[in-house]
Amino acid sequence: MRKNYDFGKGKCGRLVSQVEPRGKTRITIRLDEGLVDHFLRQADASGGAAGYQTLINEALRQHVEGKAPKFEATLRRIVQEKVRRAG
């Protein structure tokens, strides 16, 4: 290590991480505890195949791209399953 470092050419602002994959941005976000718990359980169930942050990212991407199941479709499916079981 040097005794002194010259930061005269340094730049203020966002740091470029060499460890982070390209196309990813490190942010701080506050999520409901129950939501994080849900994705942690899914990550555990995957046996380590996917981390909880990856699962959250995929869910958000599906929603943004319009590929996520619509609420009405999900509700309809649940009601139909209940009716089938009851009948």
C-alpha cells in the first residue's frame, strides 16, 4: 500500500462496480416483510436453484412485460377449483 493516494482525477457520483453483472443496478428498497418472506420460502423450495432477489426480479419483469397472471384470471381459477371440489 502507498502512503498517499492522488484522488485529483477522481469523479463524484455513481460508482461502477466491477463485481456486479452488467445490466444490474444496486438500489435500496423497502418491501413488506410478508412479501420478502414469500420469496425467501420460494427460494428455499427451489433448493438453491434461484435466490430470492432473482425471484423478485422475475416477478417484477413478468408484471412489467404484461406476462404476469391477471388478478381476474387467478381469482376465476381459484373459484373454479373450489366449485369442482365442492361438487
